[in-house]
Amino acid sequence: TDTRPTDNNPSRDESSLNNNNLEDANPSTETGNNPGLTPSITPGGGGGVPPTFPGNFPFFGPTRESFLKKNEYPAYANDKYKVVDRKTIFKEIYDRTFSIKPGALIKDEEENKELLVVDQGTGWVLDYAKNPKNNNQLKLFIATNLHVIGNYANTNDDSLDKMLSYKDPTGVRPGGFAIGKSSKTPSFEDERNNLPSKELSEKYGHMVYYANSNESDYSNSTGGLVNHKTEAFSNPKIVFAAVDYLDDHALNQYKSKIDESWSRTKEDIRQKIAAAKSNSSGSALYAPEEIKRLEKFISYEGNISFYTDFGILELNVDLSKADTTLQGWINNATGAVDSYVKRIKETPNIPNYDSTKGNYFPTLDYMSKHLGLAKNRPENEFGLDNARNIYIAGYPYNSNAKTSYWMQNNPIERYGDEKSQDANPRLRREDWIANKDLFNVEKESFNTKTYWDINNLSIYTKLWNRPFIDRYGFDYSTRFSSLYFGASGSVAYNEFGQIVGIYDSVSSRVNFGDNLSNGAFASLVQAADIPTLSDPTIINYGYNLIDKNGYEHQKTSYRSNLKLFYPNGFTWPNSTTNSIDSSPENKKTAIFPNGY
């Protein structure tokens, strides 16, 4: 088993959250998705205390009045839409959410062996399917961030992975998988910010994991973990990843900028490799295998496409091989999906949703609504471009206690008279607004590298040992949501009980347990084609990661991949080419009740 810094290291994206609403929010720790790379500190965009100016210095920032306008709903929202109790939402999130540990076997050519690297993040059951002929056999479709599975690759037939751009050229392969939950079911009450570990343990207990591997990374009891070996599931496969999901027309608009960025990145890596090789201080800047990996990385000559930080794992489960606790987890997860689908189906008015196209997920995003670019859609008339309350919960990792804890955003202080500095960016101190009067997501609270300035595209280096453009689509900054490393991949709900995205980034200034600062989530849909601000001739084409139907320039989605992977119906244990059940029942999932 590998003992390099990547072991059991909770994954967190290091990408910038900087925009006009969120300053100095570069997560400071590179979490080691690259084997052998010693975690390092990435400087943020500024200090924690803003500079002071003379009393008569003219102020050009937002006014209190303009700030408040970004934190209010149109009059129709309160009358038209029904709010779901937040305890109900958090329970639903808890039931469908797991701490996940994907393990990858990485080749060590010098030692002629494979090393196990286990990463950690949060995943949630987006959808599921049952074998029509055996209710004990299920497929759980678990959503998480791609940076959580940045080492986990080559899970499908080689030709399929190459076609979908899911291939890791270094030959890594799956080495194990675990799912975990807190031993105590939470009360789902609001909690104080910065709860000490002792109190967290009293409330939520210890972490319990079920793994399909006996390797030490899956069986150690560090931090009070309880681990169980199970035969109930095998290694999951990647059934959808939001990479290379746009056609050449959409991608080629950025071709010259991508080439420039790739050239800069390669030169930067070459310089780092040279510095590492010439280092005479005795301290290793990179492990030898990391230098080899980087040398291979910069020799890549294939197509470089965008990615969005969203992927779906297919976990095949046999409940007959699970103990009662694991059976309970799985049944609660599928029950939570059913509860979600039922609520969306039976609620007559839901914002940003066209039930004829939605598959229970929003069909209109905040940015398309805000820019007025989706007026041809029926859901636009009474749509929303902000969110008073966003609910996010998962399993952040406490490196001091060496364990994860269940944790929710929006601590008690979010609902009170306290005035948080991070929640009032660029406002004068005397104009700060109480937390209770602020929205989690205000108008224009977004970040994207393909909208603001395409001259600053950057290469993402921590996914499957290949370069991707970081990133496509809109991330939405959300206040009071700075769940720490390990919560990557958590689901994000709005107050109306809709899933609106996946949590993928956090402010650099926070420590474990501090949830009053800023995080961000990636949207799963962009309804409109949005011109780039710096060059309106370049278009950010719309997409829907759940179902690409109706999006001209989108090549793949979760639904289209189900059709690709299972053209004749799902395969189950003991299925053969000639025995696949091709009945309509065997193409149904929870969110595609009429078949995918």
C-alpha cells in the first residue's frame, strides 16, 4: 500500500473562486490527487484584513441598498412557491449521502509493482435501478466531483473509455471502494459554528465504512473508524463524467486560447521538473515517480477539452450479501431518491423547472434567468436568479482528529443578527447586513473562466493524468457554506427541495468546522447559450448534464451514456450477451420511470 501524501487524503478542488462577489477564495491546500506530490500551500488573492483608507477617501463600492436588492426575491416567489422544511431536506440529504473512498492502483515502474492510492470525498445517490427479476440486485448511481475520482480511472472497456475521454494513459486501474456514514443519525437541527471534535463525536458518533478490499487503507482504525469488509459490491465504474461533452464547434472557439494555456503550463512544469532534478538541498521537491508522471503528462498530444466537476459512478450492489446495517443504508438511500422524485412530481409550482423536460432536476439556471436569455422557456416567466437558502451537507475531514464528521452548512449564526465579514464583501463596515437578511446565493454570485475572460483559461492537471481546461459552466458562490476538505461532491438543495448543483469549492481562509464563510457549487444545467463577456462572438453553449436532449452542441450526458452502455437494457450478475432482459422494465430508473 502506498504511504505517500495522497493516502486517505480528502479531495478538494484548488480552483479559484475569485469573482466580483468573492475575494481571496482560492482553497489553500493542494490535496494530492497527483501521486507523490507533496501538499503545498497556494497563496490566496489577498490578506484577511482589508486595507484602511482615509476618512474622506471616495468610496466606489456597492451601497447597502444595491446590496440588498441582490438579496431579495420577486414578489411572486413567496406566493407561488412552497418552502420545504430544512430538517426534511437535511434528512433526505443524509439518507442519500455517503463518505466515499475510491482506490486506484498506480504503476510504480521502478519497483515493478502497483501502489494503492485511496482518495476521499462525499458522494450521493442521484439515481438507482433495480433488477426486475431480483430485488436484491441494484445499481446505485452515485454523483461526486471529478477531482474526488481524479486518480480513479480506466473502469470500462478500453475502447469505450477512449471514445468518451475517460482514459488515463498511465494504466491505473480500480483498486477498491468504500462507502461510509456516521454511526449516529443526526437530529438535523441547526448547529453552532466551529463545534469542537469532542462535541461532534458526541452528536454524530464515529465513522463506519464498508469496503470491498482488505488492504490496510480500507481496514485501519485511525481516528476511531470502524471498517467492515463486504462482498456486497464490487468496484464501481464511471458511467458519466462531465469531460469532453461538447462538440468540436463549441470547443474550437477556444482553440487558440487552449493552445496558449497548454504551452504555458508545459513550460511551467518543465521548469519545476528541472528545479527538482537540480535540487541540492536534500529535500525532495517531487518524488521520483511524480517527476516521471509529469514528464509523461507534458508529452500529451491529444485533444484538450473542458471539464465540469461532476461525475457519476455506477455501484452494483447485492443486498443478499450485505449485513443489516449496510442494507439499511442502501434502502434509506433509495428511499430518499423516491421521496425526492415524489415531492417534485406532486408539487404543482416549482421554480426554474419544466416538468415536461426536467427529469426532476431544474431546467433553468440562475445565470440564464439573470441575463434574460431563456425567455422562450415557459419556466422563465416566474423563474429565480438567486436563492435565499441553499442546503449542503457531507463529510468534511478533520486532519487533527484523523476522521470525518457529518456536517451541515448554515450554522445557527447564519439565522441571527451577527454580521459576518465574508458575507458582506466590499461593503463599508457601517453598512454590513445581518446574516439573517442575506441570501446564500445572491444575484450575480457566480464564477466561470469561460465567461469573464477567455484569455485566462487554465489547464487542470489533476484528472486522469491528462490535461483538461478548467472549467466549463457556472459555479455559484454560496454564503455560510464553507464545509471543509472531504465534503467535495456533496449535493446542494434549494429551500424548495430541488437539487440545484454539486458542492465543489471552498474559501481558502477557513479551518475545519468553520462553516460561516463561502463555498461554491457547480450547476448541472445551463439553459441558454451565453456569449463570453470579453468576446461576444464566442458562445458558452448550453448543456444539461443529466439529459442532453435539446442541446445542439452537447455530445454526452448521464442519460445518453445509459443508452450507450446499456442499449438493450441493464446487465446484472450472471447476465450474458444472449440473456439480457430487453423488456422496458429493465431500462427504468428512479428518475427515468419510463425508461432511459
